[in-house]
Amino acid sequence: MLWDRLIVEGRNLNRRLGKSGFLDRAFSRIRLFYLCVLCFGLGIATYFLPDYEPPEWIWLAIIGALPATLILSAGLMSLTRFVRFGAVLLLAGLFFCGFGFIKYRAENAGTVMLERELFGAPFKGCVAEIEPHRQGARLTFREVEVPWLGNGKTPSGLRLTTRQEDVFDIGDCIEGRAALLPSSGALHPDGYNFARQNYFRGIGASGFMMGDAEKIDAGGALVRGSLTEAWTRLWNGLRLDLIRSIKAYLPEDEQALVIVFLTGQKGKLTEQQQESMRQSGLAHLLAISGLHMGLLAGILFGGTRFMLALWPALALRYPIKKLSAVVAFAGCFLFLQLIGAPVPAQRAFIMIGFALGAILLDRNPFSFRLVFVAALGVMILAPEVVVSASFQLSFAAVLALVSFYQTIARADWVHRLKNAELEGRPGAVLSLLPGAVTGQVLWWLCSLFLCSLVASLATLPFVAYHFQNISLMGIPANMLAVPWTGAVVMPLVLVCLVALPLGMGEPFVRMLSWSLDQLLLIAEFFGAFSLGAVHVPPLGVEGLLLLLLIFLWLVLIEGPLRWAALLVVPFWAIRIVAQPQPVMLVDEKAKLIAFRDEESIVVSTLRSERFARNIWKDYWGSDQIIDFQKAAVTSERINCDPSGCLVHFDSPEQEEAFDVALSFSPNSLRQDCRNADLVIARYPVYRFSCEVPLFDRRVLGKTAGIALWPEDTGHSGYSITALNGKALEPSGEKRPWER
């Protein structure tokens, strides 16, 4: 391997130190291919870091220089003296290749985003996807027409909620009226960007339908479009038929979890169900991912091989192991299409495909190479998912598990445990346990605990970054829930998928519903503990990058040198504790304004903007929320009257407080400008000069909201950024999903 050349000097250093092979063993897992995949992904992630779109000349420079760079690196790596320089040049080229690849993907996505809210807007569109929802159904429309919008401004796709359940079919073209809402950006610093997600999915606006819509062409879209679109509509239709069968067999309160495990659609889950799964650390079971795909592949592979082995004439003449691998691959592919191919399932399918392919080629199916090939495949298919929680959590868990099990596979205590004798025999490890308990059973229980522990610890920091909450009850909850899912739930899922199209699925659907009720009981039990979920301060992008380096060092380095990464953890923890947090958040319409007051969060309204309010609650980690009127009575920090409120913040640079005026009426604007250090107006302001920074509804719309931060420098002790934590005025062109 080329990497062997890269560590020649390391071997020489080993000899000089008198520790033969120490660095070789430490870096033996790392291959040049792994570093290439990491640099490609790092280039993709770097594209999303700036708050503006990289200029066009960077893209042109990459296109011009990349081929020459790769050719030069290949030539240098063929020369022993320059192999290291050639490898570094190759990694740099792949970094820019990833950057240019996602730049090309973003520029050519071609999604037209809605610019402003429209209420009661007439529209026409063809149904491309139907998802179950608590309030009816959620429809995704293509071939959209909105007469109120001119050419070039009509959203590429719509995602609307309707109360008309089981009325429309895939391919129906309909017309009606809807409230169309533009996609929002990140609702807090380093938060999830909903506009970016919808842009890459081809959805230009969301909202809800007003009144009943009418079909104008039943199934009209089925005869139009490309082969890929026809394939997608086919599976969307099959998924819809499956959901309708489930609804026919089960009462409404039992449908949600069954629909999730059979189709991957989570729209019908209640808030209580989602909260129970999240508090207990079992929310990953609601996302069809490696666990589900792996169990399904194992059931198909083992079951097919067992059935074929019962036929001696076939088992003795044909490679039934390879035939079973083909059946398992086909079953996983069909299941992937049925659930809509989410990112975790794509990653799992690619890994399972290579593992089953290795069986066909009589090779070892489990290795780091398999994980990195799967990562590369996902990044090529959908490079934007690199910055998503699902991608990071999936690969963090798998990398940690592969690293851990490759390490302990050589441990002596593992072999002694697996080969433990039965009770009563000399030297038995299990002499105190019942005779039926063997070392293999104990190893299975031990590996179950270790698997849950390693996966939980590996994903813990990434969960903390994306959700600001970690579950301390996840390990014991997973020790019960994962075996139940593998032994009972997934076999019933497979039986239901076979029986439902044949019209014989009712008894199996009811059995699956019962098994999922038991899973929910486990979640409710562990989620009820007070330590079920713990708030974690925001990590920030810098904290995430440092965390990623620590994680990769731990999983890719072998031997004692691996634990050197733990020396950085205290500095990382100090960095997290010292990470500043905004003291006030204002949304883009000034409808929702919130600030922290000791242990509670004070908000401008408890009646509307529930979605953003819940996200801010999780971001700040407080369950106590009160409105301005109540806070004005109980707190000295805020004073309110009918025309607005005045909020006081302690200023480290001044003896007087830093005052923020929240103006609800233009009549008080002049006085607010005289008395406050910052003015936020809920209405548009025209031709008015204010002595202090003034953010009216128009300015807030341009910045997508603002955040107020404490700082040690400056005359006021506070700084203002956009709501997503970026600069108020980006130094470059807007992102494609913000235009």
C-alpha cells in the first residue's frame, strides 16, 4: 500500500527509540484511502462554513487546477523520494474536489425558493408523495403553478398539510388554495438550517391547504416525467397503499409506530411518543438505519440459508451461502426503496451491499474499508448530508463499533469467555451460574452491553452538538430495547411486508402493534427518570471540529498512543463551558422575542410560534417559560406598558444596564430611541433616524432575525449577529437557499 511508504521514517524512528514497531502498530489501521475519504468530506463540510456563497472564481480555479494536481500527485507518489509530498498533494486535491463537488451540486439543484408569505394563494400541482400526519396528511407537489407569482418565482415544489386524508393518490393533479410559507433558516446560532434542507430536496415552500382541494386530472402525472421520476412515484404509491392497509387494520392511536417501522414515515407520531423515545435514548429506533437494515439482512440471510440447508440436494451442489447473500441484498434493496431511502438507510445499505458482496467473493465482509466506502458512496449521492445529524451519528457509531470489536477480538479474556465450560467442570468461568448458561451466552450478553455502551459514547458528543441534550438512560434502555427489536419487532416487520400485499396481513400487523407497544413501555419507563435527559451548552463549530479530531484519533489509532487523544478532552470541556451564549433571540418578524432571566425563559407570546419557541427552549435548556406580562410582575429585568417593553441587561463595561426597547407601537419609537441602547420594532419603520441601532420588521427580514451576545470588548459589552450566529451583513453573495 502507498501508506506503507508514508511511515518509512516512522519505522526508522522506532528503531532509534528502541521500540520496534510501536508507531507501526499505532498507525497500522490508517490507509491512504481513509485519508482521501476524510479529506473529500472535509472539503464538502468547509463549503457550508462561511455565511456567504464562495465566489465563482474559486470554482473556476478548482476546475482548472484539480486535474493537474491529481496527475502531479500520482507522478510524485510513483517516486520513492517524493511519495510523502505526492500523498499530501493528493489529499489537498481531494479536499478541493469535495469543495468543488458540493459547489456544483448547490448551483445546479435549481430549486426556486419562495420569497414571501402568501395566504389564500391559488395553486395547481401534481401529488408526488403522501405522508401520514397527525392532522391528516402531508402532500408533496411537483409541476407547481401559482398564478400570484410570476415566471421564475414559482416554488419548484410544495409541501402542504391537509385535513383531506385518503382523498388523493400519487400522480393526481389538483388545484386549491393554500397558505404558502418560505422555508426558515437556522433558528439559533449553529442551528439546523431548514431552508438548506428543503433546497436540496427540491421543496421551495411549505404550508397548509385552506379548504378542500379538487382533482383536475386523476393520475395525470403518472404518464409524464423521466424514468427516475416514474420509479419514485411507483414506490411512493406502494408506500401509500401499505399505510392505508395499516389504517384499515388498526385504531388510530396504534397506527403511528407501525407506520414508522414499516414505511419510515414519522408524521403520525404524537409529541408524547417522540419525547419518551428521546428522553430514554431510543429515538434512533424511529429512524430506519443500520440497526434495522442489519437485522433485516441478517434475518433474510440466516432464514434463507436455513431453508436451503433443509434441501440436501441443493445444499450439497450449490453455494447456498452465496445464494442467501443475493436474497438478503435484494430484500434490503426493496426495503430501502419502500422507506424512501433516508440517509442512514443509504449508508447501511451500501455497507450491507459490500459485506454481502464480500461473501460472494469469499472475502472478509467487516473492515474499516467497508465503512469508508459506504461514506464515500453517500457523499457522492448526496454530498449535502455531510453536515446533517443523521450522517454524523450513523458513521460515528459504526466506526466506533468496528474499532472496538477489532481491538477486543484479539483480547485473551474474550477467548476465555467464549470458550468457558459449563458449571461443575474444572476451571469453569461460570461456576456460580446455572449450568444452562454457557460462555457463549454470557459473551452475547456482554457484547450487547458493550455495543450499547460504545455506540452511545461515540454518538454522545454529536448528539450534544445537534440537540443540546444527552440521555443518561440510553445504555440500560438500549440493552432491553435493541434485543427486543431484533428478536421480535424486525421479524414481524418482515412478515408484515410479505403478508400485507397478499391481503393476509391483519393478524401480523396486530402482533407488530403489540410488540411496539412493549417497546414504547420501555421508553416510557426509562424516560421517566429525572436524569433521563441532561442539557449541554452549545458546542459551536470549533468545538465540533476538535471533537471530530479526538474521535478519529481514538478509532483509527491503535495501542497506547490512542489514549493520547484523551489529554485534549479537558481543554475541549473548558472550551465548551466558556462558550458564550446569546442572551436574547429575535425572529425575522419580531413575532417571537425571547431572553433568559435566571432559570426561566421569557417570551413575547405563548399563543403562536410554538415551533420556534420549543427549539429555543431546548437550545437554552430551560423548561420554565413565561410571557412578558407575567415577567413584568415577577422580575425586575423587564418593564412593560401597552406600547412596548424595556429589558435590562447587566453591562460589564458600564455602570448602567444595557437596555433593549421592544416597540409595539410607532407612537413610542422616539422615546425608545432616547432611552434604550437597542430598539426592536414589530412594524416597518420608514424615514426615521434613531440614535441607537434600530431593527424593524424590514431589517429583521433581511437578517432572518438577530441574536444579542455578551462580549468582553466594546463600549456596551454586547454585540449583535444574525439569528444563525453569522455576521449581519455577509461579505459576499447570498447562499442559493437564501436568494
